[in-house]
Amino acid sequence: MTYARKTLISLQDTPYYHVVARCVRRAWLWGVDDYAGRDYSHRKTWVLERLTLQSSLFAIDLCAYAIMSNHYHLVLYVDRARAKCWSLDAVVARWTALFRAPPLVARWQRGQADAVEREAAERIIATWRERLADISWYMKCLNEHLARRANAEDGCTGRFWEGRFRSQALLDEAGVLTAMTYVDLNPIRAGVAATPETSEFTSIYQRIQARKTDSAATAGNKSSSQPPLRRFDSELSSAQTIPFALDDYLQLVDWTGRAVRSDKNGAIDSQQPPLMKRLNIDTDAWQLAMRPAGNVFGRALGRLNHLRLHAQTLGQSWIRGLRQAERLYSR
């Protein structure tokens, strides 16, 4: 059953969301397409370039990403409070970096609008402010740009994406941790990378390379070829961070990556990383959730009580993933 986007995204419940977009017919339009006999791998850099631009314009932070051959995953944080702090001129500058300003707003910018026109222009700008903190508009600007660019390269028209993007609310720390790890391990599950540090076009690869390149640098201020990433608690003393330490997260991803690669030689260390113990996550259920098709949650991901509260907020009597949440998150 298809749900309206407004019934899936509730910022009063959480600012964190996991989104997925797939190419039409799941064709390999971002990698080596054996059927077409062409290599489209260079298009993965287009996604990074566009994410970099949109990160500088939207009040939406990128927490994690994985760009695969026929789809991509993002974990996003919506910072609506940041958008509210922008001046009217700042909102116009951000919006017009993506779209052309209508004549009314152009007159307002030049100081040529009368009182009625100023009021009308400011209503338009208020709408833009809302859109710059809206996941649907973020994804529209991303997917439409990528589709047009790919179609232009192929000299064709028509649909590029399978359909609208999928979104999943991440209701608490456990949900954010699960989604980020699941996203960062996509290449390992697919068998195209053996370790996180070789998983190109993922946020975990970007964070590891930043750590290797310069111990004083963070993934959030690297070169323009990489999108800025929301920082971890250990990188920035602020409430505006992902709520765990980077070192703990890197250890967890490494441990989980070895667990999901059943074809890899060697024993798997049974010692749980600190995050698993602190969040009281069941080890066996976690490993199952990280395997291909292991994410059996639906429109939301989090602890059992948070899933039930989220369903009530959306006016629903039931939500998928209750049994999995009860098993995965022990309390």
C-alpha cells in the first residue's frame, strides 16, 4: 500500500531519516551494465557532487550514504531550527542557486517592490524556507538533476528512477545506529568490497580516509569532491552531532562487516563493541539485521515503545517491525 509522504515523515518524532532511491527496472545505471555493455561507474561521482552542493543550501545534514550500481542510500538529519535562523536574503540566495527567481522576488531583491509586492514576495520566500528543510524537496532536487544528466549523456528521455524514493523514520539512537551501519555496509553485503576501508562511495570510506589523511581533520570539512558529513560526539562538543563516538562507530562497523561476510576466512571476534553493550542490542539479531534483506523494518526503525508512539502520531494502529524491534533492542 502506498502512503502519502506527509504520513511517513514526522519531524516532531525524529529529525533522522533513512531514504533509498533505485534506478528504473533496477538496471545498473551507476555501474558496469553487462546488458548494455557499458560502464556507468563515473556517474557515482555525480551523486557526490550534487550532495555536496545541496549540503551547502539545504538545512539537511548527511549522516551516512552508500552509492551502489543501481540504487543509493542516504541517512539524513533535518535541522529545521537552522532554516528558521536564516535571513530572507540568505533564503533567496540558497533557493536561487537551484531555481530561477520569479520577477516578483527579483523586484523585491532590487528594492523596487511596493508594500503589497513586498508582502507577496516574503510569502514566497517563507515557502522556500520550508522547502529548504524538507526531505521531499531535497530528494526532488537530487533525483531530477541526476536523471536529467544521465538522460542527456545517453541521448534519451523517459523515466530514470524506479519511482518515488522510500523513507524510513529513525526514532532513537538505536534506530540511527542500525540504519547508518546498514547503509555503510552495503558494498560488503553485495560482495563488491571486503572491508569498510575499501568500500568506495560510502560515508564510512570517507570517514576512514579523512582519519588516515589528517588526524586533525574531520569528514565534515574535507575537499569539495566529498559531501560534508554530520559529525560524531567525539569530533565536536555540541548537541548538533550524531549521538555516539566516531571510534566506537568505526569499531562497530568493522566488527559487523566481518560478521556479515560469511564467505570470508577466519573466526569472527565474539566480543561486542561498546555501542552494542551500551544500547543493549542483541548480537545475533543485529547480525541478522545487517545481512542482505535483513532490514525487515518498514516505515520506521527504533525501539518497540518508540515504534508504537510513532504509529499513534501518524494515526495508525499498527506499524511494521514490532517483533524485530523487540528482539533486536532488548529493552
